[in-house]
Amino acid sequence: MDLDEYRRASLEQWERSAEGWGERREALQRSAAPVSTWMVEAVSPQPGQVVLELAAGPGDTGLMAAELIEPGGRLICSDFSEPMLEVARARAQEVGVENVEFRALNAESLDLDAASVDAVLCRWGFMLMADPEAALREARRVLRPGGRLALAAWDDPEANPWVNEIVEEVRRRLEVPRPDPKLPGMWAFAPDGRLQGLLDGAGFTDTRVEGLDFEMRYPSPDDWWEMQLTLGRPLRDLVASRPPDDQDEMRDAVLALGRERANEDGTLTFPARTLVATASA
């Protein structure tokens, strides 16, 4: 993999995805709130501290911590995509959080002083980075001695049918091979021991890695399909690359899967499983 090309393509993807993430932010956070809660509790934010959120996206996790570091504390909400930061800015304004600084930062090379923050949060970001080892080393560098890191990264695809069933259906129909799990991507940290090894290699201590089960909920099969296309730009682009008739067939097949899983009221509830980890600098 050409890592520089991957970084360029990734930035373009997130810039194009930002508007959709803003539209779907509330629905996603309703399901993902247990993950954010676990992470915030793991770093135990205190008044007066500085908390850094990396790959913040809509910023929900960091904004949960922001209220806990008042008075005198400051949240640095960062992402490498300016359009995604605009989504986070809008959310902060909506909930009235003022002790936050928004910064476009490259997590692999942070423009921050060493030992300048008390906690680092990153929900589903490190696994997508071109060089997660470098990003974790940077997180440790900017943490004060004893500062805490909390992150989340997706577990095995089979434990996440809310996305895997759609991806596998599209891949089967388009005869697209599965991505190399060693490369950056949604499942990059799922292999047993990978995350622990990265944390150890970055110099973290007092590490804890565990699985966290929760549920992803959708109002209807149509919403399930549309939400995956909205939040997963590569999937959307892959589907859009096919003729309209092929797109309709894929959609119909996914909706049929959704109807098989639907609750009596037509809603869908899927199991989800993420790895969560915390460690000390």
C-alpha cells in the first residue's frame, strides 16, 4: 500500500462524508452512547484538565468529557478533516459547550507540545490511520506522565452483522475480494492481540483491552441500507459504480435481509461488538 496515497484518499473520503455524518449523528450516537460512556469513564476527566479527542468526527465523545473538566478545563476537539470539524462545531454550539478548541490535526504527527494533555480519546479512529503505531506513539508523547488514553476499535466482522451483512452482500454480488486485515480499515485491530501489541509498542503501561457489546438500531430496513451508504463512503462509491439495475438489485437483496430480521414493529436491532482499551502514559 502507498501510505501517502491512502492518506490522500482517506482525507477526501471524510471530507465528502462529513455532511452525511452530520445528518446521521444523532441516530448513530443513540446506539453508540455506551461506547462513549465507557471511554469517558476510563479516563476519569477532572476539573481543570485538558482532554484531546482525535479523529473526533461529530465530536460526541469529547463533548461528553468537556462538561466534566469544568471549571477551568479545556477540550481539544480534533480531526484531520475540516468539514468534519464543522459538524463537531455545530454540535458543540447546539449543546452549549464553550470550553472547546477545534483544531485540524494529523494524529500521526500532532502539532502539540509533549506532556501537554491529561487524557486522549479516540473512538473508531486509530484502526483507520495509515500508521496507527505512529499515531499511538504521538498520543503517548502528548500525554502527561500518568495521563490516560481510551480508544475503541471494531471487533470481528461476524460480531457486527449491522454492517457486515450489507458489506458481504455487496461484495458477493460484485465479486470484490475481502480487504487484507493487516491494512488500515474497519477490522484492522480485530485480530487477537493486535491492539495490545500496538499499545505495548507505543510504550503505554497499565493497559486494559476488552470487548464491549451493545446494539445498533434502525427504524426500518430502508433506513439500515441508507445509513450504511451515508456513513460508509467507500461502500456508497462501490455501489454507485454499478449500473442502476445492479444498484436496485443490491438494495432489494439487502432490504430482504432486513425484513427477515425486523422486529414486530418493523424496526431492526443488531448486535454490535467493539474493542475498548485504556492505558497510561
